[in-house]
Amino acid sequence: MRSRHHDIADDLRQQITAGHILPSERLPSEAALANRYRVSTVTLRRALAVLQGEGLVEKIHGKGNFVRRPQRKIMYVGGWGTLDPWTAAEPDLRVTIRSTAVQAQAHLATLLKVPTGSPVVEFTCLSREGVSPHGLARVYIPHDLVPPEALDDATCREAATRFAFLGPPPTTARETVSARFPTPDEASALRIGNASVVLSITRIATDLTGRVIEATLLAFPGDRVDAVFTTDHVIDERQSKG
């Protein structure tokens, strides 16, 4: 038997797709909607959760539920890990940046190849178009490699805006890409449902000696990013000598 909350979700979805409820428009309060459909607020919230998971509706704490505007995609350029310069320069795209000192534990210590508890500086960069987040980057740099000017320097801020490298220029960069469900922290920061899919990129940068100088964890809602990786053609020396 079909659940009542699915019927409510279907009705609200039809109103949104038909244009009866416009993008960025606030939905009636949960109490008002529950009264309209003659259901409990628990059932009503289940219906809204379906639409939130589909990306049609987003809940903004303290303000209510809003119809999500169609999102423009941003572009992540692989290889040297950065947002496309044209994308990053979009006037409506804003990046907030904050830094904090942390200790490398478990997974982070493994990524950075440092002893557990080593001092690390975390830079959190969140890109938004209006109030809607587009991408989240957490950049970790060993404390002794953090530039003295940190984010006070215009060059560092510009690099953070593009999700690029904040520390010394690396010799190599390795990126691991996967599609997965968001962590609770990512779902909260990106304002997406727990069942939404994110494009996850783990970027490890090393210097000439092989030391890891930066580890970056990136997460993008799957419907808001294109990731482009370019591979140069490599000629097999054995064939070229044949």
C-alpha cells in the first residue's frame, strides 16, 4: 500500500513542476501544509524529506522550506585541482573561508603521512550561489608549511576561492574521485538530503622529496558540478623504437 507521504510529495512536486509554486518561493509552514493535507506534521515532514532528497526543496534553518532554483553547474578542473577560472569569477558565486588549528587523527594522519596528533591547519572553503551552496573544500596543511600570510594575502585568498592549492606549489598531485552519499556534516553544509549523491574528490599534493604538503577533501552535490580531467597522449617508447 502506497504511503500517504508519497502522495503528498507527488502533489507538491506537480505544483512545483507546473509552476504553481515558483523557484525561491517559500512553501506554507509545515503546520499549514499538515492541516491542508489532514496529516500529522511527522507525515508531512516525511513528504518534504522526499522532495529535499530530490533537490526540489531546501530547508533553511529558521526560515522554512523553499523551492530550490535550478542550479547552474560549476566546473572542477582535474589534474591541478581548481575550479574553472571563469566559473570562480561568476559574480553570483561567493566563497567563504575560515581556518582553524586541529590535530591530525586517524584518516587525516594517514593522508598526510604524519604521526597521529601532529598539528595541522584546516581551511574550510564553501562556495555559494546566493544562499545555495555549490561546493565544499576542506584543505589540510601541516602547521610548519602554512604560509605566514595565510589568508591575509590576496594570492592565498584567490587560490582558496578557486579551491586551488594554498601551500607551496606541489611537484605531484593525486586525485581520487568517487560518487557517494554525503556525511552528516557535508549534508548540513551543502543543504542537501542524506540520500543525495555527492562527487567526492580526495586530492593529495606532494613535493619533490615525496612529502605530503597538502591534503584536500572536496564534496560537490552531484547535480551542481562537472569534473573535467585531461590526459596528454603518451607515446610508448617501445613502439617508437620499433
